[in-house]
Amino acid sequence: MKKILIFAMLALVSFTSQAQLLYKISGNGLKEPSYIVGTYHLAKVSFVDSIPGIRRVMNECQQTYCELRMQDMFIPDSLAIIQKAQLLPEGTTLDKILSAEEMTRLNAYMKDLLGADMTNPMVAEQLGKFTPGAISVQLLLVHYMKKDKGFDVNNQFDTYFQKQAIAQGKDIGGLETIAFQAKVLYQGKTLERQKEGLMCQVDNADFIDKMTEAVIQAFYAQNLDAMKAAADMKMHNGCDATPEEEAQLIYDRNADWLTKMPAIMKQKATLFAVGALHLVGEKGVLNLLRQAGYTVEGVTE
């Protein structure tokens, strides 16, 4: 379960151990190459300049595609979709989902992390109607931000590429919709499974610290193999993501993107900026592109 949340933040590589995030996609009938860069939601924007070749690629590509179009996040209907996906059914609150003992454990965790907990009426009013899964995501985000204080919520790494494309008068696009991501992140599991995941997070803060630090260090080292190894750390109990949960959040989405990317690349030279963990492994985007007949090479300059 914690692996699922880590993927949500990375939100989130080839079989080689090459230390790089940017790859060139060519061949298979493309008149000009496209590129794909692995991102990390909470990375410092200043880290962009540490990626070899990224400025040249941003200038050369005619459009940029991310998982979502950032403008869509601010459409009132989109905000309503996200809010609805995060909320418990009408008349239900978190203290009716969790036992008194579980609420005590959650409050202790929140007090340590946030300095406040659900015994505070304002906090209870804000978070008490959220699903356990939505609270898990929010608390994990805070946990990451405390570990890497360079994160600026108004200047996020994965949306930076879209902002730059817009500034250059280029088109931007999204591989998914707000409604789809809201469903995957907040409605893909039963409330019971969400509760289990929240309590796993509450009870394993040291494990999450270890995983968080490893993910952060691996990304900044541009070592995607190490990043995947960190995200693959397991507790060997019910807290670990099931194969079905991994498929829903990562691998099924990768396969869906491969049905869209060929037409996008054929239209214009494109820079794709997606979570780094979507690139890795046999079912990762890089390998799927190769299986589809494209040449995929790391960019080193």
C-alpha cells in the first residue's frame, strides 16, 4: 500500500543502470524525434538544469505533454470532481470508519507530523469528511515536503515543463483527464483497503522515512534503477501493494499511454514529462516504446 502512495507522488527507466532521466524516441516512421523525461512531483525546479540536454530538447520540441494539462486543474468542474472523489459518502465521517483505538494512533501520528490532530475541531472539520485514501495522500505529501524542503507548491517540477512551453507559445496536452486520475488515486480501492493503507502509514513512519530518503536521493542522482528499488521496498505484510493495485496505478496506465503517444509524436516533435517510475521495467514506457518499434536512447548532452 505504501508503494502505491509513493507511486502517486512520483507521482512517479530502462533495464540498464544509466544515470539519466531524459530519453530520445526515434524511428518507426517518425520524421523527427520526440523525447520523454522522468519527473518527480516534489523535486526542486532548479534541478531541471542538472538534466543533460533538457534545455535543448525543450527548445526543439514543438509541444509538451504531461500526465495532465495543468490548466484543467483550475476548471471549476475539475475541482468539483476531485473534491467529490476525496469525500466520504454523505453522513459518514472518518471517526465512523476508524475505531477509537485507530483514531488515537492516527492522532498521535498527525500531532507529530502536523502539530495538530483530529481532536482539534478545525482539523476535524477540514479532514474528517475525507476518505482514508485521501488523507493518506495528504499526509504523505506533508511527509515528503518535510524531508525535502526545496519544494514550492506554486512552482512544481512536473508542471514546469508545461509552463515553459506556454511561455514559448507552444501547445500542451495531457495523456489523461482529471476525472480519470481522481478515480485512480481516490476511488480505486475499497474504504476498508484505504483504511488499512492509512493505518500502515501511521504505524510505519520509520519505514516511510527510509523509503522517502532513498527515493529523493535516487532521483537527484538521476539513478532510475535505484529509484525503482526504493519504491519497491516492502514490509512483507498487508501494507504492500498487491499486483492488481500496482497494475491499476502504473502498468495499465503505461499501456494506455502507448495507445496515444504514437499519434501525438507523429503530429509534432513532443516532449513527454511523466512520473519517473512510469518509465521503468518490462512494463515501463521505455520498454513498451521499444516493443512498439521505436528506438529509445538516453540523452547525454
